Amino acid sequence: MVNIAIVGGGPAGVMAAIVAAENSKQQVNITIFEKGQVLKTILCTGNGRCNLANNTKNFKELASNYPRGEKFLYSIFSQFDATKTIKWFTGHGLKLYTQKDNRVFPITDDAHTVRDFFIKLLNKYKIKIKENCHIEKIEKNTNKFKIHTHNEVLNFDKVVIAAGGNHKSQSVYNLAKNLGHNITRLKPSLFALSLSDSNISKIAGVSIESASIGTYFDNKKVYSTQGDFIYTHKGVSGPAIFKTTGACAFLDFNRENPLILKINFLKNKNFDSLNDEIIELVKDNPKKNIINLIRQFVPAGVADYLFEKNSLNPDKKAAELSKKERNRIINMLVKSEFSAVAPVFDSEIVTAGGIDLKQVSSKTMESKICSRLYFCGEMLDIDGFTGGFNLQACWSTGYVAGMNL
């Protein structure tokens, strides 16, 4: 009988427990220790729908969606990629569907379905669950681990630490630290941005589709992406912004030294192509107010905001537009600049940083410095963009850990 402790009842820990129970060649006794309720965190993913994977078939392309951990994940995804993840879920009875953007959801569009699915499997394999259980310390003596909870000390042969990420506190990482592991710098990732312009609240709720965003810091370009975003009362949010803040998580920007966002609202147009188009529009509509022509390119509220921001007269007739004014209008559409001065953490749930990957085997998820100890999930210095990538890393690292227990 091999006694296995899983510290953390989130997606990675639960996956490791089930895979270990399914594939062990000897009898195992598995116990999950969870400080709250098992898989409670999964209920808010995908806005309650549970975006549980991203159906990117090439494992290197899949790994490119992780600002931290990309190369480490090559070995992980070569063992258990998105295709195998989907096959694993459907093979165990969970019906899924894939959206056009490759995001994968349960057919019910309800995260409770995914949680119930896992609870059934945990019960099937008689995996013990200790909820509302705080682990105070883990000690290793020769080949045995002693787990100290608030009211008992238990012995185990192998331990998986999958306690999730927490950029606000080091306490969740102390279990690994006390066993000799390094913790990299911790920061939040995937957050909205507050902009310096207080007038941005005028267009709160307006969405922009398929924009190109170049991000600059200390006068250097640090990231570029394309995608949708939305204006908020404080600034900007949405998929393209989450990608940007994921890539820029460790940049200490502020009001004095902001992130500069250069936005092309029309990703398939540049200065020259838009110049030709506006010249034709002006020629065909000389008596129209210029603002009405520009509203063909961006939402009306955004057009009005940009004209005010750039001190342009919206009521000027198209025929009266000077070349200098036309150039200013084109520039505000293809390279508008905004200063991001602070993160907004309203919906942020991802941590950048964690267990130093140099101390973990990507082939087995076993610690390189403490045998029979394994790590998986957000405890590791791995984080992905929005779109199912963070849960994918949990399933994949949990699977590999479970197979090697």
C-alpha cells in the first residue's frame, strides 16, 4: 500500500489524484487536503461556464501562450496536450464543445457540471477528501513525509503540492520553501488597466473588435498583440488587454512611468491605406460632417471621444478638412496613444511566478531536490493567457504528476 497526499484540491491536485488512482500498478491510498472546498475555484472560470481547455493542436503553439513556462511545457504537452485532454474528459463521460476561437467548454455551459464530474470520479476511486484543512508543515524523514495539520500528524510515502497560486501571500509557498525550494518573484497577471485620462469613463462599456495593440515601457516596445477589448469606467479590459498584462506582469509601471498603449483600431489598415480611403470618402461626401465619416470606422462614442481628445472639430465639413487635420485623424485611428498608470484587479485570479522550474523535472513533475515530492498547477512558475490556457496547464501538469506517482 502506497500512501499519497495531495496538498490542494484544485484542478491540478484533483487531476493528479484521479490519474494516480486509475493508473497505479499497486494499491494506493490517496488523501486530498484542501483548505476550503474541493474545486470551488473552478466555479468562477469562464464566467461560470468553465473554459476548461484551448483546442490548439500543435503542442509548441499551445506552449507559446504562456509568458512564463513555455519551454518547460514542451515536455508536459508532448505527454498530455489539448487533444489528449479533450479525449480524457470525453472518455470519462463529460460532453464538450469547441468554439470558433478554440476555447473548450462543457456542453452545459456550467462549471458546476465539471465540478460534479470530478467529484464522481473522486468517489469512484475512493479518494479521501479533507476539506477546510490547513497544512501547517511538511517534513521529510528518509523516505517518509510527515504532514502536520491543525489537529493531527499523518505519514505518507509520496506528496504532491498543488496548492494554487497567491501573489498576495508567501504562506502558500512556504511548504515548498521549507523543503529547500526557491520561489520566484510573485505578481498578479491577467488584469485590467487604469488609464490616465479620466474622460475615458464617457465610453465605458464600448467594445472594440480586432484591434492591434503595441505596448511600450521605458521607451522600448515590450509586447504587441491583436484582439478585442472593452473600455471601462477606469480604463480598458478584455482579452487583448489580459494578454498584454500577462506579458507585462513584472513591469512596475505607474503614473510617473506608465505603460504606453499604441492602438490601431483598424488592424488591417495602415496610414497610407486609410489615407486613400478617407480621401475618397471626402470626395464622395463633401457636405457631411467629418465626424459622421469617421464613425464608419469606429463606434460613434469612440469617434466622439477621440475627436475631443485630439482637439478636432467634429462639425467641420468634409470638404473643409485640411491635409494636416486629415493626417491627425488618421493617426488617431491607427496609432492612438494611451497611458496605463495602474493595474485593476477586479477579476484577476492568476499569479505569475512560483516554484522555480529549474528544481522540477518536466518529465515527471518530481522535485529534483526532494525525491517523492511532486508539484503541479499554479504553484509552479507557469501562467498562461486567458482562453483556457491556465486550466490546460493544471490538467497537463496534474496528469503527468499522477502518471509518475
